[in-house]
Amino acid sequence: MSSDKETEVPFTQFACIGTGFSGIALGATIQRWYSISPSSIQFFDSQPCVGGTWSINQYPGAACDVPSALYSFSFERNPNWTRFLPPHDELRAYLTKVAEKYNLVPRMKFNTKVTKAEWIPSPTNPRWRLTILDLETNLTSHHECQFLFSGSGQFNSPRPLDVPGIDSFQGPVIHSARWDHSVSLHDKKVVVFGNGCTAAQIVPSILSSTAHLTQIVRSKHWIYPPVDAKVSPFAKKLLASMPGATLLQRFIVYHLAEADWAGFTLTPSAASFRSRRRKMAEKYMKTTAPQKYHPLLVPEFEIGCKRRVFDSGYLECLHSEKITLTNDKAVEILPHGVKMADGRVVEADVLVLANGFETNTPTTLLPVVGTGGHTLQEHWSETFPGPEAYNCTSLHGFPNFFLLWGPNTATGHTSAVMAIENGVNFALRVIKPCLEGRASVVDVTEQAEREFVERAQEALGKTVFTSETCNSWYTARDRETGRVWNGMTYPWSQARYWWDCMMIKKGDWVYSQVEYRQEEEARIVVHRFRRDGLGLAACLGWKEPEFSFGAGIGWVKVCCCCACSEDMGIGCDRTKGAELIVQTILFTHIAVCTILHINHDPPSVGHVSNHRYSCTYFTTSKALSQQPARP
């Protein structure tokens, strides 16, 4: 049933699917960078509240496996985390607080599902049209926008259990991402499928309340010693009161986490790194878990093939008489148990599925229809053998459309939030000419997309993810060609991703709809690069600060992050007068910032911020255009 008339379709400049880290980062950054009102964006989420994956994953023991100092926004650092690895309810509260601060919650429609997104290539009004299903009323409506962002993440479709007969089971069946808190496990016989990070959190959290728990181990994982701990009141007070303390904390944690990147490539030094980590993990696992379970737990594959698991009491709880581990294959689900390959039946009152999500497949995504009626599913099955995107965000033939935490942005060692922020920043830099009124449509070229994907897959082919002993959810094998396709992990360091998201290659993009004269624009690119400066900037997630001032040639808009290292190279073209003015102001500004160690963090355009470390570009132009109204 439709609830809207074609002439009354609501429109916003931005629309975003999802209200987790990705959506909130987008909503906050368009305000911080461009002073765009929250009323210019509309969010849609099938969940009943803010939180994204932390609204979905509410199973017992659910917590992040990345330190809270890094698993948070660089522009909203939080000194009040209660634990080093934050639990799900605290993460959801943090996201809600940030969303409320930037007045995003009133722009969020919950319990609504985007069932289709279609590009309308009008010569005067190009736009995205979304078909929206209200999950409470079952009514459909439409919404239109100029820029569409998908922030629904990579873990939103639970993987079905590949054991027949599950519909015949008479008791509750609970997936970790659809936990039913109304189901009591007290004195129940529980069977848990899975042995990854999620299962390692669930099992020690529920074991004591069950009559007996049987865990069916379907794969092995390297389990590291625990790193979680309570944050002391003194530490919280110090972080809250000392200027720069949270910044320093984030910097340190970033470099400690990023150090693991040294073990992902197939080089002698990386092999040596993996060997040292393997000895550490194997020693911990064998000294902590019961000896009888060592063959079921200790992997044969190399460290780094799968995401590491930090122990949260899992190995110790295996000593309990209430738990049984088995790696026998389950062949059938019966009404009151699970039949194993050897013929025995494991009795069960409740089944818990911790078997993960659908990955490396486009079939779980909503129908997105780009130019010429070409769908996203077709793009990822006909044009390419799996999920991919230019710089992990953009697809040719899908103009004004960006994926946040899209293909190849996952990591096996550090924070997804860093990658999300970099993706948001990249997309907003790409659409900047559109926001200034000099264009209304932007699309990545087919050649640029293909070249990036080939480079990425080639690089991934030289990593541990494609080693002979590695078989993980990161990769999939093409049935026709046999080619291993990794549409999940990023092939380089997070410092490299920050850099690639900051330096826009204009030749890779086609802007259209609004004509403008190139001679009205003079560009001066200032490159300031130093190894530790790059790593720090990647850690801190610098945004693109701006300030404007009057000059004889009109308004001059400067976008820069000034640095304090020794070397600087300057490249420029045309407009010598503008070049001289901007260079003079830039060098004066750098000198003042360096001496005073200024580090502002303004909420909007019109000021300069983050002057200390690195670089982007700045532009002179005749005038600054107003934000476009509806195209």
C-alpha cells in the first residue's frame, strides 16, 4: 500500500541508510565542515533506536574487541569509558549522546526499511528516489535526495545455519544478532554453533545459568590473552581534566594496534612477526584451556588469517563440567536436539547460532539501481566477481552514491571507526564542488574504479589472507574462474587509507550538470609529509578545516591542516597574485600556529583547526556559492 502521492515526495539534500557509527559520523561531519543544517539529511533504520551494530548485537557478553580510545570518533573523544574494551550498552549510549549533540535524532526514522534506491537521471533534477517500508504499519512511501549514503555496514544479514531441519526444532532458536532476552536459559540444555569472537563472549556469559552447554566448534581461531580492564576513577579524572590527554591516549593506542599490520604481508619480516605472535598465542591457549580440547582449539593456519580473538574468560570456562566441546559435524536438527555425524543425538532445549553473517556477497544488499537500470547486484556479479568499490566507497554508474564502511574497509587488527571517518571525509571532499554549486552530479570513472580494484586485489594476493592454509570469511572463491576474491579487508595500512581519502584525484571523477569556468579557480597544493606525521594524522582522523577571508581578487577560501615538520614542497598553477597572497598568509599562519601550538576544533566552517600535523590543499575562487537548494 502506498502512502504518498508522486507530487508530494519529500526531499533532502542527503539521505543515509543506517544510524550507527557511519550515519552519525556523516551527520556530524557535514555540520562540522560545511555548516549544513541537520534538516538537510534524513536517516532510515530498520532498528528501533540509534546504534547500528550495537543496537543489533545485544547478546550476553557483547563488547567491542578494539580499545574504546580508538573505537570512538576522533572529534568526540570520551574520557569517561568504564572499560578498556567497552560493552555494547555503553557504546550504544555513546552513539546516542553524539547523535543528540548534533541534533540528528529528530532526523532519524526508525523501524523503516529502504527496499529500493533508484537513480532518476533527470537533466534538470537528477536525484535518488528511495522506496521506504514502514515496518510497523506495512505502508510504503518514497523519499528523494541529491546524495545517498549507505551506512548499513557489512554485518547486517545473519548467515543461515547450513544444517537441515532447523524448522523442526521445538525450542527457541536464537541468532547472536537477534538475541531474544525473553528466553530464559536457566537450567536449560543449550547447544551453541560457532567458535569465533561472538561465541567466545557468549559462552562464558551464559554457562553458569545453563544445565549443560554443548558447543559445536566449526572452525578454529587464534585466541590472545585478555586486554580488557576497568578504567580507574583516577584515570578517568586525568583524561577529563588534562588538556590533550585523550588525544595522546588515542595516538598511543592507534600505534599499538597498527603495529599488527607488520604481520599481514607475505614477506620474510612479516613471517617472523607472525611466528613470534603465534608462539605467544599458542602458549597462552595451551596453558589456559584444558589439554583435551587443544586439538579442537589451536589452529594450523597462520596468525592474521582470521581476526584475532581477545580472551574474555572463554578458555578458563572450558574447565567447567557443564560444558562439552565437539568438532563433530552436525548433520540434522531434530525437534529436541542435534544429530551428529557419528549418529549420536545431543539433547537441546535452546539453540544459539553464533555462526556469523553473510559476507563477500551482494545478495544481502538492498536493490540499488544506477544509471541505465544497472543494479548493484549486477555490478558485483557481472562487472566484477564480488563486492568492490573505488577507494572502498564509490562505484561507476552510481552517481552521488557512497558506501560507508564499504567493501575492503574491514581490518583484522584495528578500529573500523577510523575507516568509517576516513570514508565520510573522502566522500565529502569529493562532493565539495557540488556543495559549492559548481556541479550537482559526480561519478567515478569506470577506468579509475577498475584500476583501483585490480591494485587492491593484487595487493591482497600478497597477504596472509590468501595463504595456502587460510580459509576465512574474508575471502570467497569464484566458482567459474577459481579466483580468490577478497571484498572485505583493506590491503594496506590505515595510514595509507587516511592519505588516499585526503588526496582527491580529480581525474578519476566526472562532475556534471552545472557549468563553471576553470579560469575562475586557482589551486595551490601544499604537501607536508613525514612518517610519524602521517601515522598520527591517520590516528587522529583530521578533518578538512577551512577559513575564509576577503582579498583583492574576491573571496579566498583556504582549506589546510598545517604541519610542524621540516620539509615542505609547493606546487601551483596560474594566478600568481592569488598564489602570492595565499602563500604569504599560509606561512604566517604556520609560524603563528607552530609558536603558539594552537589546536582549535570549531564546529563549523569559518575557522581553522588542527594546525599541527599534516596537509591537504587550499583553493582560491571568485566567490563562494551558496548551498544548492533542491536540484
